[in-house]
Amino acid sequence: MTEEKRRRGRPARKAADEGPGARERILQAARAEFAERGYDRTTMRGIARAAGVDAALVHHYFGTKDDVFAAAIEVSFEPAMVLPQILGQGEAGIGERLARYFIGIWENPATRAPLLAIVRSALTHEAAAKVLRGFVLRRLLERVAGELDVPDPRFRAELAASHMVGIVILRYVIQVEPLASVDPEEIVRMVAPSLQRYLTEDVDGRPTED
């Protein structure tokens, strides 16, 4: 088998493309491009140029712009690492842990900028909204709902998510005062009981029974 046949399906690589860091460079460049340009004006070629790789390599690792967009969301949220910490400690305190995790992501400048671009894009562009919905449903809400021994777990998880997304839009996107400048710990303190109720309490306000 020739070298050309062995490498079929993979783009030709330059020296800068080699090594395990290429995918990470592409992903970081994608996050920066989405943050600066939004979903509409970000292109695969632009991502490749910012990462210093061939455009074919971006397609090889991620497929489409939607796939890169979804990967940029996942890098910010890191659900595989964080959700076990939130869900694995049982129902007690889950509302506070979820609120602290979510607000912490948005308070971190390194993760806030690309997430702002993602949310703004999702508000105005259906393709971006579809990717964001798919990520939230598949990677976040289904994981949360799967750990809840309560009636209607998916609906409860969606209610909790809607509460947090509303805070994000008012605090970080529209920047409505005083919510935009209040201490994040105060937000966690006020929001955690509502999230706890959504996720763990029965309709009469009592904790659900095992």
C-alpha cells in the first residue's frame, strides 16, 4: 500500500500541524473567532488561519462549523469533569452546587467571552440556537435528569436551566442593574433554593422520597 493510500481521508500536514496540540490549537482559535466575530461571520478558513493550520485539518478534527461550535461550548462547560461533582454528592445541596458551577463559568473571563458570543449568536441565528439546544439537552440536561429520582426529571432539569439562562441574559448580555453588578455569591445564595426545589422537591414542597 502506498503512502498516499495509507493516508487517504486525512489532510496533508505541514510541520505546524503535527503533534497532539493541533486539535487544541484549533479549538482555542475557534473559541476566539466565535467570541470576536459571532457565529455568522466565523468561517472554517478563519479558524484554520488563526490556529496556524490547514483548513482541511479543521474539517478532519471537527467536520463542520456546527461541530466546532458545539466543541467550543463543551470546552467552556467541561460537563464530563464537573457534572459528577455536582450530581455525585446526592440531592442535598445540589441546587447550590449547580448555581455555583454555572455562575463560576460566567464569572471567569476566560470562559465568559466565547460563551457570550455563543448566547448572542443563538438569540439571532437558528443554526447556532440548534447547536446550543442540542448541547444543553444531550450533554447537560439529560445527565442531570438521569440522576434525579423525581417525577418529570427532564422537565425539572429544563426549568433549572431556564432559570440560569435567564440570569445569564440579564446579567451578562443585557447587563440589567442591579443584577449586573451584584456580588456573584449573592446570586448563588438567592438562586440555590429555587434550583433545589426544581430538582428535588415534590409538588407539595416536600423532598421526594426514595
